[in-house]
Amino acid sequence: MSSFLDKSHTIAPPGYNRFLVPPAALAVHLSIGQAYAISTFNLPMTKLLGTTEDWSLLQIGLLFQVAIAFLGISAAVFGRWVEEGGPRRAMFTAALCFSSGFMVSAFGVWVHQLWIVVLGYGVLGGCGLGLGYISPVSTLMKWFPDRPGMATGMAIMGFGGGALIAAPLSVALMAYFKTATSQGVIETMLVMGALYFVYMMIGAFTVKVPEPGWRPAGWVPPAVPKKLVTSAQVDVNEAMRARQFYLLWGVLCLNVTAGIGVLSQASPMIQEMFPGRVTAAAAGGFVGLLSLFNMVGRFFWASTSDYIGRRNTYMIFFALGVVLYLAVPTTGQIGSIPLFVLGFAIILSMYGGGFATIPAYLRDMFGTMHVGAIHGRLLTAWSVAGVAGPFLVNYIRQYQIDHGVAKADAYTITMYIMAALLAVGFACNYFVTAVNARHHFRNAAPSAAE
Amino acid sequence: MTPKMIALWLIVGIPLAFGIEQTLEKVATLFY
């Protein structure tokens, strides 16, 4: 089995159709995207015993935070292992971690021990998220050197789409397994663990890497590389000595902080900004719309970046983001729900676009040699943002309400702070320049470069 | 388009289409 998982056994034969690779990547990303839908377990998990001994929403919220933290940590720690071992081994391991995370969590629910649930879904599942997230990235960029943004955007779009599948699936499963004495959480976790294992294995067993030096038929690399697109290679450890790594870390962190804070509070926010005009069901529709834009934005913006350049794409994210965040309180004051919804839909498309465009940006800066590993280390920015974003929105809102500000107005300052964060992101992106030649890998063989 | 290609794209496309359809049903509540 170990040899079957080796990178050497995944090299595609001549004439292999490269469009067989994106579905393999999508199978993994559609599975691990379930993380965004973990909140569907929240309410049932507060009623497991039907007594005051049940877990609180705050305690269960730990699941998502620990999972996202371990996503970043595992991607950073194992990025090089993923890069060296190839996508099949990484996808296989990710499937084992992610599905066994569900199994361990189901056991934790059964014995009603929160730490086991967190250990299962949060730690083990989180490692599955990290490994699964980065596993197909560099492979896709090697298959699509002509359209790296589109290729990675397609896979990372799957992460956004995964939540759209998992939310109704987990609700339906819990409804099916629910009895007078059980919420159906254990059975649902076991079934989802098994389903995702099979689905991710389809990805692991079909993924292939191109042979060294492979190029799409008829495609020749541009004789004069575009500005800010390197033809050199940078080692992952050396990349961390380059200023550009930290600027891009800031770019990702600030873009995600601004988006994730809103995403986590979207439902109460629209209801409180338009009191009496938006029902809870309509607020659910608003959240659904944001999820759709989050998903579509990943493919749209990453593909667009192939034409307009990565730096320009982020310039649009940050500049337009600042304008939209500054305009949102006004849409509330004039009572325009359509403008409010439209503003946040565009913001969330750029949130998704930020995730999807960053691998190609890293490839432009540091080459393809260790791009997966560098991407893994950069994902720690997501972990930080995953904690900082919701905290900022919740804390600032509560602080204002405690000081007598009306609920409808309590988001105004938050929006201005988000705009300020995006302005800092704009500055980080503005200062991104080509990586100094002293960081380039000296003995890069042509095969490694491909 | 080989059978393998069609099968693989259907395997990822059908669940995604299901998810999008379910989400669009929720989104519709915004307009009523």
C-alpha cells in the first residue's frame, strides 16, 4: 500500500487528460469544506442529555475554532511532507484523519466527554483539513501552468461548496436518526465519517502528477515573464526569510479577518440592522446567499487573476472592500436591504477570492518547487483570522451595546474597523515586489522548476 | 470526453448541484 501511495506511482502516462485532475482535487475539498457547516451540530449538541448538564453553545463553538487552528498548524508543519510525498499520500492521510475525527467525536458524544469530541473533530479532523486543503494545490499548478489561478480556484471553490452540501446533509441525517431519546448526532457523525472517507478516497486514488518537465500541448512559457512572476524557485525555509512571505501573510490574514467576522454574525446582523423587517428565515436566506458568493468568488476571482495579475486582484479586493465597508452603515440608515445584501455579497465573493488566489500569488513570487509547503505555512494566517475576526465583531458589538448604543447602530464602528483593516491589507499588498535573487534556489534543475 | 472523465465530473458535480439547489431554496426566503 505504501508504494501505491508513493509519488512515483502517481505519475501520469503520456497523453493523460489533465482535466481528470480537478475532480480529484474537488472530491477532497468538497469533503473538508464540511468544516464551515459544523454549526449545524450546535443546537442538537446542546440537547444531548436534555438536562442542565448539557454543553453550552460557547463550549461547542470550540470545535470550529480548534479545527481551524489545527488546519493552519498541520498545513504549516506537514507542508513539506505533503510536497515531497505527493498528493496521493497526503489525500489518503487527510481522509484517514478527517473521517476518524468524526468517529472519535461520535465516541465523545456517546460518553458525553467534550474533550474527546474536540480531540476528534478539532485536532484529528483539523489535521485532515490542513493536509487535505494543501494536498492538490501544487499538483494543479503543475498541470495548469497556463492557468494556475483558475486551476487552484476550482479546487478551493470546492471548500466553499462543501458547506453547501454538508449543511442540508447533516440536518437530514440528524432528522432521520432522531428518536424520542436521541438527537441522532452520534449516528450522523458515524455516517458522515464513512461517507467522507469514501469520497476523499476517490480523490486520492484518481489524482495524478505530471511527469517532470511536462507542458500542455502547444503551450510555451512566455519568453519575457510578466512583472511579478518569477521563473526562479525558492526553498520553503528561504521563503520565510523573504519580506514577501510576511506581506502576503498580512494580505491573507486581513482579508480573511474582515470576511470571517461578518460571516459568523451575518444572521443576527441583518436582523438587528433592519429590525422588524427581516425574519429569521430571511436571515437564513441571507447567510445562504453569502455562502454562494463565497464559493463562486473563489473560482471567479482566481480565474480573473490569471488575466489581470495577482497583485491587481488584491488591490481590487482591498480598495473595493474599504468602500463597501464604509458604505454598509449608510445602507442601514437609508433602510435599503437590497443594497446591504449586494454589498455583503460582493465582500464575501472577495473573501473567497482571497483564499483561492493566494496559491497562484505564492507561485508567482516563489516558483512551483515548494509552493505547497509555503502555502501551508501561510495558512497560519487563516487560523489567526479565524479567531480574531469573530472576536472583533462580537466584542466591539457587545462593548457598544453595553455603553448604550442601539442594536441597529452597534455594527457601524465594527464596519469602520473592518475598513481600516482592509486599508492596512492594501498597504501590505502595495509593498509586494519581486523576491530578491539572493533567496533563489541555486541548483534548481529544470525538472524541479516544473 | 472519456467515460472516466464523465463519471468523475458527475461524482463531484451531482453533490455540488444538490448543495447549490438546497442553498437557493434558502436564498429564496429573502425575496418573500
